[in-house]
Amino acid sequence: MNSRVDGYVAKAKKWQEEIAELRKIALDCQLTEELKWGTPCYTSQDSNIVLIHVFKEYAALLFFKGALLKDPKNILIQQTENTQAARQLRFTSAQEIVKIKSTIKAYIAEAIKVEKAGLKVDFKKTEEFSMPEEFQQKLEQHADLKTAFEALTPGRQRAYLLHFSAAKQARTRVARVEKYMQKILEGKGLDDE
């Protein structure tokens, strides 16, 4: 048990019982407990396997490579349509967790095997993401912007494309593109300072 995670659990305003149950299960699976990204994370041989995170409506156990798990019970949830690797188990009560404890342990065991086998998620290539028309026009109008965008890492390119595409209205997409043009020109990612 990691004392930093003890602090996280003690400070949790909601889902404290659910966090405690998920924590027990992860520790029973002989995973190493750490606090990463401000949340309990469980690793095997320095590889991330699962993490516990909470939302307003539920507590979740996130499998980093959940897309590679067999999921015979059909209980893994893809958080958003753009999430490629991770999958969640969601809970609204500690009783739900206790009820499927053996299933959770089996899924964790499979996740550990996936990691030990060195399996990788086949991520979509940047060019497979849709290019919003508004951004395409800016790239065509500004050669320096096109050059700067192409120089970004594939992950940064995808983040921008997803952010621009997520807007439902054209004027919102235009506003987003204009807001981030300077960052792209500076070679920065969407969340870089």
C-alpha cells in the first residue's frame, strides 16, 4: 500500500467506499500501487495496468490496454468514441464491485498477461482522423501553419484534429482553429503552456 494513495482515499469526498473496494482488488492481484496523474494507479513491472478514477456519476477502474482484453462478460466500456486503447468498468456502489470481484480479478490477470506479452494497441494513424474543413482552409491559406502542423508529433496532431472536430457548429470550429493557430506555429501541443 502506498501512503500517498492512503491520502487520496481519505480526502475523497465521494465514492470513498468504492475506491477502497477497487484498491483491495488491485492489491490482491499483486500490483504495485502508485499515485499517478493524481489518482491511484496500479502497475506490474513498471507498466501501467489499471487506475481508479472517479466521476460525478460513477467510480471506474480503467484498463490502459482494455481494447486488447477479451471481455467475455461484455462489461468494458469505451469512455468516448475517440478513446482507442483504454476501457473502463463503471460502478455506482461498492456492492456492485463486491458482486463481480472474481470477474474484476480475472480481467486484471488478463491485462497483466497482455502487458507481459508486449501486446500493443493498433492506434489509428493521424491521417485516418477527419480533417475539419475550417482547419483545412487555414492550412491552405497559411503555408507556415501547414508546415508547423506537419512538424508536430502525431499525438499532438491528433489532439488538435479531435478538438477541432468535436465542435458541432462551423463557427465554433473556426474559433477553435483561430485560438490555437499561434500554439501550432510555436510547435506546441493543445495543452502545452
